[in-house]
Amino acid sequence: MKQFGFLGLGIMGTAMARNLLQAGYPVTLWNRTPGKSGELEQLGATLAPTPAAVMARCDITFAMLADPAAAREVCFGDDGVLAATTTRKGYVDFSTVDAATSQDISAALTARGGRYLEAPVSGSKKPAEEGSLIILAAGDRSLFDEALPCLEKLGKKILHLGAVGNGARMKIVVNMIMGGMLAAFCEGLALGEKGELNLADILDILDAGALANPLFRLKGAGILADSYSTAFPLKHMQKDLRLALDLGDRLAQPLPCTAAVNELFKGARRAGLGEEDFSALFKTLR
């Protein structure tokens, strides 16, 4: 029976690893911070001491890491996955990183005979728990086909976008747009509230017209209840906006709206809201 690994047990990684275990797949885990694997071990997961140990034990190893620095460290660091990569080993990285990071990891793994698939996901905590993420894969097609039964337990829409780098760029574009939408939404609500309009009325009107969308519906309910339970940490949204601006620099593509939105999210991070949901941006605008 094939063995599967999972690296990174944050909000998303824990939910995704749980879905694999509940589907009957044997999973070996590693997480930088000890103590997060108890529930998953009760479901049958095995714990390994290092990413290299997971890679050595498993046919396909999945990863969901915080940012490009973490993705590089888990690959290239001491006892990283590269140290245990051998012929036909598969590595599927769900992390949101820049294309250059994905391409560097891919080149290093394939040079040792391994196979690499970038597969950033669109969706946050609830879709991860429900197995209804959108998976933006790119890279080794044989690994994509082999991992597809697992991916189908994690996502409702699974795309193969071609060469490594395309998945990373697609995810950056999607999150850049989402960050801009959320910022405009929060500004509008703050202006309406300052103008003595009822927030519930604003949300009702938005939901009845052309601006109706799941993001406004979900985040609006939380803002109305003054509840910012973390589904997608604000610090990660600001990281994704930085990646978008970097991509814009590389391609000489002006991104004036995104630059302004990034400054808003930086201000929210400075205000200590980085660990809260990205909708907590509203707190800095009201």
C-alpha cells in the first residue's frame, strides 16, 4: 500500500491531513511546532521527527507551509525533504509561494530523480475541513495523476495548469483580487457606519444585487457580529499581496490598487491583527 506524508499542521494542513486519514490513507506527519498532531494520531497517523524522515518513509509527501521561507527551509534545510529524495519520490506542495520558489524546489528534487507538483489551494478553513478546496496544480503530470485520488478528497475543483510556476502565479492573482475586494468592502462598511447607516442594511442591499458574492456574505456576517475567528490569517493575506507586488515588478505590470491595499494590510499587521482573520482589517478602518 502506498504511504503518504503530510508536512505542516496549521489551520489548513490539519484539516487536509484529517480528510486523508478519514478517507483511509496511511499518513505520516511532521510539524515544526510539536504538540499539534494529537487528534490526527488518534485517527491513525504516525509522527516522524523530520521532513526527511517523512519523505524517506512515503511514496508521496504533501506540504502546507506558511510562506516561501518555510517552503525553502523544509526542502533545503538540515533534514529537509531534499535529503531523502530518491527516484520516483513525489512531493506535492500546497503552500502559497512565488513561482521562483516553486521552480527552485522542483529543479532540486528532479535533479535527484524525484517528482514535484506545486498545488496551491484557493479556499480557507471551512473548505479545507469540507474537502471543497480549489487546487491549482502544475508540474509533473505523472505525479498529478498518481496523487489525484488524494486530491479528490481535499478539493471540489482540481486543475493542472501546465509547467511549474503557473500554479503559484494563478494563486497569487486570485488572492490579490480577493484582498482588494475585502479592502473595498471594509472601507465601504466603515464609511456607511460613520454616515449612520445600519451595517445589516448595507449587507442586505449588497447581497440583493450585482455585488452579491460568498466573500461579502461570509465576512459581512462576521463583521456584523464583531467576530473575527481566523479562517485565513491576516498576515498571510499581506504576504500574498507582497508576492503579487513582486510579480508585478518582475513583469513591469503596474499594480496601483494592490500597492494601496497592501499598505492597509501592513497597517493592520502593525496594529497586532496578524493572527486574526483577514476580515479584521475592518477594525483599523471603522
